[in-house]
Amino acid sequence: MSFKRTVCLDFDGVIHSYTSGWQGADVVSDGPVPGAIFAMYGYHLANFEIAVFSSRSNQFGGVAAMKSAIRNWSMDALRGENTPNYLLSQVEDFLNAIKYPTDKPAAWITQDDRAVQFKGTFLTVEEINDFKPWYK
């Protein structure tokens, strides 16, 4: 068995566009961020393990809501009317390979809309107060 490096993706604001804001752990009210599903599929094809982790991960209904949304978006994005059956099975393989940990996993890289890479210096209070995610 070969070692797979993990790419950890935050859900809200990274995969889920999150334009309506927080509606509850079991509610995913918006569509995906453009390109999110194709990026995830590319990571899968490049043999990365994909872990989707969110503040909703350990809340009732959170994982089920994320799985359902990603499944629906993937089916919409990765299959069409003329998609051959063997490609549909690859979409299922992709969806089944996604992990949904309830605790933050060790990862090669984490993509999060509300994170700043630590480069040896701490943010000032002003920098923290002025922080805005990419969609604001």
C-alpha cells in the first residue's frame, strides 16, 4: 500500500460558496465555489487523499449535509447526458474516496478561507481585526 499525502479542504467558503452565511450544520444553502469539484477530482486523480473538514464536521447532521452537497455537485459537474457508464463509476470511486474526519486531520496542506500561513511572525491585533476572507 502506498502512502497518500492528504489535502484537507475546509467546506464553507472553500468548497461551498457560503454566500448565505451560516444556516446550521445540516444546511448547505448555496452552490459550490466555481472550480471546487474539478479541483477535488484533480487531487483524487493525482493520488492525494482528500479530507473535507469543517466547523460543522462534529455537529449533528454536518457530515451528512457536506456529503450530500458534494455528491450532488459532483454528479452535476462530472457527468452529462452522454457520460459513459465507466466514467460514472469513476465518479462514484472519487466520491467514496473523500474522507470526512470529525477532528482536524494531519495534512500535507490545508486550504481554508479563514486561515493565514504562519511564517514565523505573529499577526498584529490590527491585522486580525482587518482580516477578510476572499469572498468579502
